[in-house]
Amino acid sequence: MLNDSQIETKYKIVFVDKHRYYYEDLSKRDYSLETTTPFSLEFNGKSFLDTSWKQLLLNVFTELLKDDPTKKDELLKYKMHWNGKYPFSSQQGKHYYEIGEGIYLLCNQSALHACWLLREVLQMFDVDLSKCGFIIHRPPYAEPYECRKFYEEKTRNAFKYYYINLLGKTEEKADRVLRNIDKLNKLLAKFSKAYDNFYLIDNNGIFASYKAKFVDHLLIDLHIDAKNVVIADQYLTILGDFYKVIY
């Protein structure tokens, strides 16, 4: 099995405030971008910090047009070959946002197509994609399988150590908590596509949000007995308290 350094190198993982992010190679078309969000992009001395594809495209394309407004006509004629749509228009319509005088961007792209469009437009402006520094966030669903297995096992082992050695519980109780969280993860995967494993959520805010939504889902949508929902909430609270220690 790979160690931390090896898995980070193999999958180009970078940690920012203890959270996992991935370097994205824009010189290659990636098909595994569903549910991802951007984090930072750097090229030609420019830097963008945006956590939504819509805002990143708007900011990048606006800046590119400021630098070279002669590209406006080329953008208006451009058609996305993967769906046949024109992402740029001279008229504002539904889902179109201004990126320059008399030109608007269609902003209802999926994560996958937004990244593909970013690549295409950067190339129109003669940006060397191999020299772009692009970091994205991959929620658990979008992480490579090997990374999922590695970080799930790492979290489980660390959580078990915390439960036994810091909380003073028995190994038997620790194993019972882990087994029950495993069961909850199976339900979570049916409830949430992006965040489908509680062991892989490395952000306290996101964990708390999904925990609350999931507990409501158990009670309201699945009609699970209130007593069992309280127990499930307790297990997840213990895991959440552990995350507050390490993140």
C-alpha cells in the first residue's frame, strides 16, 4: 500500500488548511470532474480564487477580454463541440452574464463542461495550458478510488485510536461505533452524490451541514424510529468531535 507521500505525489494532492485538493492538468481533457469545484487558478502572472465554476469562468474570461478585446468576435462564433451550443452571445438572456461590452457568457454549464470550456478559451487567448497552476476540490464522489480507500482507512484507524486512547473507551465499543458509521455511510451514499462517505469529509463546516441534513433525512424521509435516529446522531457527533481535533 502507498504511504501518504506516495499517494499525494501519484494523484497530485495538495493540502490547504488541512483540506485535500487536487492539481488539475488543463493540458489534458479530464472526464472525472462531475461534482468538483475550482479552488485556485494561476497563469501568466494572473491569480484567481473562486470556488464556483460560474464565478471562475466569469472572472477569467472578463480578464482575458480586457487584455485582448479583439478576441470578442472569435468568442461569439465559438461553438462547443460536445453539445453544439454557443456559450457566448451578443445579447443577454436567461443564464447569460456579462463578461465585456456586448458579450455575455452562458453560465449553466456542468462542472465537466465548465472545465472543458475553460481549457478551450484559454487556448484561444494563447495561454500555455501546461503552465497553468489549477487546483480543484474533489468531494468524495469525485476522488480516485485508490485515494478514497487510502483516506477512508487512514481516518478509520485514527478515529479508532482517538476513541480508545483519548476518550478512554474499549476497543469493542470503538469497533461497534465504526460498524454503525459504516451502515450510515451506505444510507448517505443514497442520499448524497457528492459527499457519500462521512470518513472522507475533511471539512468541519461541510461535515456539520451534511450531518444535519442526513439526520433529518433519516427521520423525515426514511421514517426511521426516533430513538435510532438519536443513536445515529450520537455516533456522527463523536466522529465530528474527532474531526474538530484534527482539522
